[in-house]
Amino acid sequence: MNRRLLIKESRTYYQRYYRLVALAVVLMMMVLTGSLVLGDSVRGTLTDRVSERLGSAETIVATGTNFMSNDIMQSPLMANARGYLLVDGFLSDGGQLIPVYVWGTDCDSVPYGEAIINQPLADKLHLDLSASAEGWDGALHLPSHTLVPSGSLFVTKSYATQMRLHVSAVKDVKSGGNLLLKNEQTLPLNVFVNREQLAEVMELEGKINIIMSDDILQEDALAEVWTPEMSGIHSRGNTLTTDRIFIQDDIVLKLNPEAKYFSYLVNDIINATDTVPYSFVTAVTEWQGSPLTGREMLLSDYAAAHLHVAKGDSVRMSYFLSKDLKRLETREQRFLVKDIVPLEALVADSLLQTEFPGLSNVERCTDWDSDLPIHMDRIHKEDEDFWYKYHQTPKALVAYDAVSEDWGSGFGTATALVLSDDGARDLTMSDAGVMVIHPREDGIYAAQHGTDFSSLFLALGFFIILSAVLLMQNVLEEMYIQRADEIGVYRHLGYTQQNIRGMLIREACGVIAVAATIGVLPGVLYSSVTLWLLGNVWSGATHTEGFALHFSIVTVLISWVIGIVICLISLLYVINKQIKQGV
Amino acid sequence: MLQLNNITKRFQDGERERTVLDGLSLTVDDGAFIAITGESGAGKTTLLSIMATLLDADAGVYTIDGTPVASMDLSQVRNKQIGIVFQDHRLLPQFTAVQNVLLPVLAQQAECPKATYERALQLMEWMGIRALEKTPVGVLSGGEKTRVAICRALINNPKVLLADEPTGQLDSDNAHTIASLFQKVNSELHTTIVMVTHSDAMASVAHKVYRLENGKLEVRG
């Protein structure tokens, strides 16, 4: 006979109490383990999603709102990389427009006119290509996406391009069907099309805006193969222009140019009752070695003749001002005609000829395609003749400082620069908006450090845990009150307080340990049910496609240990209270 | 030898203090068998509790073999030197008779030696309850329970056996048998017995009878 037998006999005798204790512990463990496993599952699912949406890519080179020449893909550095032309678009399905990501790719051998979609999009379209050998025909609607950033002044947003396509296959997750660059948990709806075809439709021939490499590319290595030309920054001699038309202010500041040019479409150049409507005017810091300051203007002989002004006269110039992204105001300034210059001299200067899409590439003013409120009735035959002959040649040059604040925007503060030397070599990739990202690390970090569902569900289940602990304490307390005489007998027979406490703890611990272990199973079940609810009933709240059950033995052990510690603290509290009360 | 010198014990009774033991002195020689009688509420159980080290005296000195109890390890004293038999037996219902008998053994050690188990069986044999070894105590009669309680008090071979109204809940036949057993324990095991009783018949088996009155002991026979 030994103490272990006494403990066992006591546990059996008082089993009616211990059954309730076990129930409380199982309930507590269910919530505790369930919450921790939920956290594991959310983290695990999100981590899986990172792999799904990145495929095998370890490095992403993104160009932001800019584009990059596909020539960079010829570099040996890009041996394991894929260049994409990625744009947002809409897929029409029986009158419904489904927002999709359109990936123009050279991989996957997507022929002209065909497309591959990912499984979530196939599900959305209720498309089973395995059952339909003919595939599915649809139309892709693409927004305006020229080299000039959408939203720039003079660039219309009304461009929308349509691309007919024949969906021939579904790309599964393992093949990178769920590629997604955004750190989102919803499954993307992807359409993969031939890059050249997409580029052609969007007038972005030879351009890409995303590179995904299976190698970890360092920015320094990429900088070795990158040139400003690849990002559409053209440096010829000591001049600099860009495909984006507007040169961003940080580049202007960095290059510290000798001269700045800013071409702009003004509404009117006015002298008394004479008006020249809708003219291109270029703001310059200097032209042909002669600086323009204050409110000085060089007027073309063409405009001078129409306005009947001579050197030394003053004219007014009105123009639209767009400080709040196309919410237009009209402003007027008066300029002093510093000199009259021959129009041919202006025509000869290519830096003055800025080509705005929708304006420069049409034969007639009335064909201008712009969001600006242009009153075509004010355009007369002589204006059309000028446009036909000289297009965007400015009719006047004005001092840069006089208008740069009005004309400049977040898109840029110049349309051409004259540099002291080949200053463009100082430009870096980041100046051109090219970013090198190692998304897996960031994505996994975000997945692991997002909303902590363990804490969230522990907080939600706190009152259940508290109730379970209180239930356990009350039952134990009631039992020890019933056994007050027994505890007294132990003391009379020479048992020390330590002995008595030890026996009671061991007696209860056996039950607690077994119940805590059993409680793990309903805990996993609890998390499974909650995950199902999160993915189905509460999917609107989580904005996800559901979660898969993930749990590690370490998490289960941690919850088990936490549960045991909580129970032991409660148990010790009750036992000590009873012993202190002189039981 | 147990010695109580000028033991005083007071209890708060509402707003007034009641002196239950008032400078009481008592010497119990080794091998003695004494009975203490008295009216209900006279302080018999209080005196026995002080002797059992379950209650502290407010004043006075209590020594066992000349050593003040206050300086001793009380758990050891209760376990090794003193055996107690309560009026209500205080057997633990979850255990069998022999398990109850062996409870004091397991206070000092986790495992009960086989020899001690044998001794428990011998004691039970001696008390005439050997057959009840594995019987749950809940089903025993009052007399059987008292015998189990006596065995439990004797298992560690204590110097003194303290008994508080051991026959208080028994009929006369059982009381007589228990009285005989106490005599047997005293004469054959030479165990000192201090018995508190209100029964004159039970007190008559003791060598010396004291009456507790007004907080003091008087020798009656």
C-alpha cells in the first residue's frame, strides 16, 4: 500500500466532483486549443497564399506607374525571370463586368487571340474547360494605359480598349495561376494573354512593367544592367526627355539642369480684342542662350501678326490650372513681349515639340481627344491650318518661373531638360520608379504578423474560459468543504500541510491532465468549425476564400501547458484557501 | 510521562470570556490508564485536544518525557507519540478498514513497508476484525469502526493513546467490549491511555479517574 493508492481511491470515491472538474477543463481546453489552432490555421493559410500568389518568384522588379523596355530581359541576370505587362481590366460575361488582372506574358506559349485563366476566374465564370473542348469566347476591356500616366493633364481617361479573346485553358495554382502582387488574401481573378498582343492593343509595344525572377536579385546587380533608356528616359546629347512627357520633380532637382522646358496648352493669348485660341506655349528658363525671367515672353512672328503686337508690348495669356487632379480653374497672366522670334526657329527646336497623346497625333484640332473643355467653335480655319502645318509647335515662349508653379503637378515639372553634360548617368533605378522587392519574405512576414486570430478568438472565448475556470474552482471548493473533516483527520494523524496539499494536488492533477489531453480533440474540432464558418458564413467579414486547418504539435503542447498552468493556479488557490481557513 | 502544569484555556463566548481550564495540572505516568469524567461542557475534550497537540493552551506548560511540546515537531508528535480515538471514529469512507489503519504510516513515508502491513493485520486480528481487512468502512457497524479507529491509533506504536468518548455512540454490549479492549491494550501493549468519558462504567476500567470541574481536575478514584 502506498500514497498513490490512497490518491487513486480518493479520486474514485469523489468522482462525481471530478467529472465536473474534467468537464470544465475540457471546455477550457477546447476554447484555448481551438483559438491557438485557429491562429496557426490563419497564419498557415496566409503563408500558403503567399506561395500561391508568388509562384516560384523570389524577386519582383516593379516599375510603378511607369513601364520598362522588354530589352532588359535579354540580360543574363534575367535567365530565370519572366517579364509581364500587367494591367487591370474587365472581362465581360453576359453583361456583367468582372474585374480581372491581365497578365501579358511571353511564357505559357499563349497564342495571339487566346487566353488562359486561373481556376478562381473559371469558377466565377462557371467554366469547365475539361468538359468543353471548344473553350470560351469573351471580351476583355482595358482602360487607357499609355506611357503617359493616366490622370496627367491633357491626357484623356476616356480611352478604353477592347480585346477579343478565346479562353483555351485553365492555369492551376501550382503553375502560378493565382499570381498576385498585392498583399491581399482574396484569390485573384487572372487572365494570361500574349504579351505582344496586349502591348499592341494598348500601344505599349516592347514594354513590360513587372519582372518576376526565381532568383534573389539584388538591386546593385540589376542596376548594372539597367539604363535610363529602358525606363523611357531619353538622353540625347545633353538633353533629356521622357516617354511619360512630364519629368518628375525629384529628377529635375537631382539633375540640376541648365535649362528647363515645360510645354503646355494654353487657352488664349490675348491682345485687346485679338485672340489666338488654344496654342501650345513652352515655359523655358532660357532659350538659345538668352534667359527668360520675370514675366517675359518670346512671341512667334505668327502670333505677333495675329495679335498685332510688337516687341515691348504686353499680352495676356489664360490657361487651365489643374491643382486638384483635373478639377480645372482658369488663370490669366500678363507677359511683356521681350522679342518676336521666327516661327521656323521654334519649329527647328525639337525640345519644344512635346507630343501629347490624343492631341499631337491628329491632323485637325477638331480631332483632339482630351478631357479638357475645349470649345471647338472658337477654332477657325487659320488655327486648323497652323495645326496641320506645325502641330504642337509653341506659338510663344514664356519665363519658366512665371508659370512653373501653376503648370507643375505630381506628374512632373518639366517636359524637357538641357543638362550641362551627360547628367542622366547619375539617374538610378529608383529615380525612374523601379523597385526591387523580395516579396516572399515580406509576404510571409505580413502573413505571420497580420491580425492575430489566436488573440482575437482567445478574447472572444475569454468568458468561456473564465466560466470554465470558475466552474472548476467552485466544484473543487465544494468538494474540499465536504472533505474538511478528512483534511482534519490527516492533520491529527501527523500529516504535514505540505503532505496534505501534495496529496490533494496529485489527486486533482490526474484528472486535470487527462481532461486537458482529451480537451485537445474538441479544440481542434472547434477550430475546424470556426474555420468553416469564417470561410463560408462569415466570409464577408474576413474577405478571404476561407482557411485550411493548420496546427503544429508545438501549438497543441503550448495550449496544453497553458491550460495546465491555469488549472494548477486555480487548484492551488482553492486548496490554500481551504487549508488557511483551518480545514 | 505526560505533564501538564498550570494549563489555562479560555474561549470567547459572545462578549464574555469563559475559562474552561483554569491552571490545570496533571501528570500521567508511563503505562497509566486514566479516565477523565465531567459534565458536558466541562472542558474534557478541550483538555484532550491540548494533550493531542491539536489545541494550544493560553498558559501553562505541557511536556512529554520532560520536553515541552511547544519545542517539538507537532506532526511527529501526533504521528509517533500520540494515538487518538475519536467519538465519531473519523474514518475516511473512501478507504477500506486496513487502509484506514495504515493512514498514520503513510504520513511519514510514501510506501508502507510489508512488515507494517502485517502489523496492521495483527492488530486487527487482535481486535477481532481481521476479516474486515478489505471492507469499506462505510459498511461497518459502530463497534467495528471504533476497533478500526483503535487499530489506527496504535499502528505507529504510540506512547499514549488518547480516547475521546470512545463508547459514546455504542450500545452497552459494544461499550463493554471496547472497554475490555482498552484494558487489553494497556495491560498487554503497555500503552498509556487517557480516556475522556461521561460513562461511569467505562471510567471504572481505568486505574485512576479524574473529574474535571470548574477548570480543574479532582481525583475520584
